Amino acid sequence: MDTIFALSSGAPPAAIGVIRISGTAAADALEALAGRLPAPRRPSLARLKDTNGALLDEALLLWFPGPATATGEDCAEIQCHGGRAVIAAISARLAQLPGLRAAEAGEFTQRAFANGRLDLAQAEGLADLLAAETELQRAVAVDAAGGTLSQMFTDWRSRLLILSAHIESALDFSDEDDVAGLPPSFEAGWAGLHSEIRDLLERPRVERLKDGIRVVLAGPPNAGKSMLFNAILQTDAAIVSPIAGTTRDAIERPVSIDGVPFVFIDTAGLRAETSDAIEQIGIGRAQAELERADIILWLGPEGEGPRGSWEIATRSDEGIGIKDSARFTVSGLTGDGIAGLASGLSEAAKAILPGPGESAINARQAQLLGEAARALATGPVDDLLVTAENLRSARFAFDRILGTVATEDMLDTLFGRFCIGK
């Protein structure tokens, strides 16, 4: 297998560039550039030279002999100056060496998975961690990348194996129609495992963290939706005008509040009749956004908003439009009450999204956990062969979750999410 290398630090120019190398020729690469191999796991200053002996850079070298490395292979790091020309020159020299080539996207992580340094659930968590844009996304992803989910899945699989062992013992030493050979704890263990899996399936998914909480601002024309939208986002994303029907289409913008991801949507004013064909389309799109919303901020007449929407009074600076049941009273013009509204949205979102320390599964894991739950749903039956097959199906689902069995297309899709140096 080729030895791979890539820049794993940020795009140059930067103060420092970190070039990673992984594979059997990693030691040869360091010796070719520096003329020596440093002591394992101890930084060493060295002068890197090209084929003619000309100085490329003075850098720190790190040597990590496998298999106790990030990828499970011999690894090395070159911590050089982060200028474009320096990194390009060192990379070009590495590419000249026999058996070395530039890494593809996610190839370091793919090798770590192939060599058993992390399982598929950890790799998915790492991909989410690299893509995290808010504090809540980071906090949830770091648990998955660190193996919290993997440990849970591994524990559940081990409990399935114990149940399967009891079944095999009963099949060997009892009549097939006689379950007397099973221990008293068998059914309770089965039911407990099924319940735990179902509980996890009912929790919010990790995709909710990626998509963000959808907050739709709705109401009739000139209710102050666009002004409030701009005030929350602290930008002029939406046009504000006293002319009714200015907003013709749904405008959406992502934003993070207290580390929680949101998507705010400003919509066309809702009214029963309009002769403007373009406005009619805008109203239709506004209705569609209301159906997709997690939270609706209703800026129209009190009590006329969609069920469950938040009553918002938007003209506190003018002293008009007061609502008896207003959840928040704000002014998009002066900013009065905006901080309180943002805080209220953040608290509400935290009840919808997975929180730090809470296990959150993705769609692929949910599908496979669902298969395991369905296999266990009937509980033990009199026919031990059927019971054994149900346990086998559940175990196979966990094998796929952890990546013990996985398709090449699925792995290519996952590792393609990573950057070149990861």
C-alpha cells in the first residue's frame, strides 16, 4: 500500500504548516529530507533539503512508529513554516520519493478505520465534528467522535451475544419446543435491551443539529416581520418598506444563538385575497414554510396565528399593537426586547435538539437500530430457532452500525466528507 502525505493544517499562508505522512515509507521520507530519523514521539529540529542538498526549510519532525498511531501505520509529521512556497517545495520533494503520493480526501481517517483505530460510528462523529459550526454541534459531535456512541452500541451487541449464547445452550441441551433451559433473567434482559434501543430511537437526531431549528416569522402585510428579521440577524437581509406586500418570497438565513443553530425565515404577508399573481405565489410559499416550521413567531392579530405559534407584539417603541397574551414584546426598530426573544428561542430549541452529553444518532444509525428493534419487538417465542434468528438479525444490524460489515459505496461517501489532510 502506498504511503500518503498531505497538509493537515489550515490553508497557507500561516505561521506553521503541518504535513502528515502515513505508511510503511514514512521513516524513509524523514531520512530522505532530514538525513536522519528522530527518536519516537519526541520533536526534533532538522534542516530539510532537496535532492541537490539545497535547504528547503528548518522544521520540527515527529516520528510515530505503528501500530499505536492515529492511522495504525507508521506515521510522521513535519511542522514547517506555513508559507505557500515552503509547503509546496516540501510536498514536491515528498512526491518524488518512491512509494509516496498525495492523500485523497479522508484517506487518513479511512486507514484508521481499516486498521481498527476507530469504528464507523466514531468516524461519522469525527466527520460531524469537522463540520461543526456551532458550540452545540461541536459538543454533541465530540462525544460521538470520542467513542461514547460506539461504547453503547458495543455494549448492546455484547448483551445480544449473551442472549444468543443462552439460546444456543437451550438448543443443544433441551427440546426445541421447551424453553425451560433458559435462565429466569432471559426475558427481562431481552425486554430491557429492546426498551433501551427504543428510547434512543425516540431522541432527536444529529441531523437536527446540522439543519438548525426553523423559526418562521409570519403575519399579515406590514406587521413588522422583515424589520424583526433584520433585528434578530443584525443585518439588512430583508427589505423594509411601508408598502404592503414588499416581501414576495421566503428569505432564510442561518444564525447561531448561544451556540444553538437556527434558520430564520421571513415570509410574505398573509392575507385572504390579492390580485397580484406574484404575491399569491409568495403567500403559497409562506404557507409551505409554516408547515415546516419548528417555531412560528406570529406578528398578526392576536389569536389568529397557526396553532402553537408564539404571539409576538412588535411595536413596543410606538406603544401600539399590544397583545394580552404576547410571549414577547419587541421593537425591530430600537432593538428593545430582541435579546429576551433570542434567549427564549435558545431555551426552546434546547428542548428540541440533542444536548451536550446526550447521545444523538444519525439517519443511517437510526435505520439500523430500527431493524434491531423490530427483530426484538416480539420478544422470545416458543420456537427457539425463530428466537435465535431474531437475535442474529439484531446482531447483524449492530455489526453494520459499527462497520464490522459495510459496503464500499457507503464508506466512500462517508470518507469523502473529510478534508484532504484528515
